[in-house]
Amino acid sequence: MLFKKIPKYAIVPTLVIIIMQFLTYFGTQFINRHFNTYDFTLNSIDSYVPLITFFIIFYILSYPWWYISPFIVAKTNKINFYNWFLALIICFFICGLTFLIIPTTITRPVIENNNVFDWLTNFIYLKDNPDRPINLFPSYHVLFSWFCYMGVRKQTNIKLWYRISALIFAILISLSTQFVKQHYIVDLVSAILLSEVIYFIVKKYNWGYKLMSGKKYGYK
């Protein structure tokens, strides 16, 4: 089974991930709350993206998936997990710096509560800095969700159905950031590019495994 015998070595890194995510996202919101903001709207693209509040379901479901995924990635092997973990932490750090240097904002639509999806979307708006939405570039939602997929991508000891599902779910979450008007297209694209580049570099030089295992060379 997918969740049988969850590796214990994933517990502390997962706690670090949660702490780092909250610090970089909410901590920077506290610091840059009076900073001037930038608007990265691309009218040629963003103005044509429709509001589809049904997609708030995928936006919300991302939260539990983020904190389950480290344990699934850990079931691949230590080398992959430690590299994945370090790459994610580096991306959080880069995002935190970007939030401070280039705080971005978005103009949200006014949505009437005509159905449960509208209500959920307004609820997210209310809980996510309603007066001044910031920390959008790059999108944390896209970045973390894409990492959840990358961690199992090409890992043949993870069932194929889950790897395909992870890709589909990451895509749906990424689309949800656009359809519920929480992010612009620049936020989505930059998050995926950052994820792919950092993960590639860390895996290429095996930094995560060398750091976490204390071994400078080798894979044992």
C-alpha cells in the first residue's frame, strides 16, 4: 500500500517544510505589509482567463496534499527524498526573498455568493489578506504542488496510477490559481520554472543527499 510503513526519516524534514513555508509566506507579509506593490498583469493573457469558482475545490485540496506528499516522496528512496527536500527549501528561501524585494498584488473580482463554490472562493479571499493580497510571484500554490509531482516523477517504485494522478492534480491546482483569480499567469509560469531549475541543479550535484546523510561522496 502507498502509505504502508511511512519512513520515519521524513518526519523532521516535513516539519521543517511546514515551518519554512509559514515563515516565508506569512512572515514576509508582516514585513512587507507597507511596501509598494507591483502588478504583473499581462492583459493579453490574464484578461481572457475566465472566473470559474468550481476550481476552488482543487485550490483547497492542495493543502492536505502538500503535507501528505513528503511521506510519499520519502517512500522512493533517501537520495531522491533528501534532494527533493533541499530543493523545496531552497525554493521557499528564494520565494521569501522575492516577496520582500518584489511584492506583487492582484485585483480580485467581486463575487456574489450564488453557490457553494462562490462562497468558498470568497472565504479564501477573506482569509488570505483580503485588503491587500500580496506574495503572489512566484505562486506558492503552483510551486509546492509541482514539487509534489516532481518528487514521484520517474520513480518506478511508486505506482504508475499515483504518478499520473499527481501530475493531473498539480495541473488542476495550477489552473485553479488562475480560474479563482488568486494569481496571474506570470506567477504560475515562474513557479514551475523555479521548481524545475532548482530541483534539476540539486539532483545533478546530489546536494540534498550529501547534506542530509553527512556523506560527501557516494550513495551508501
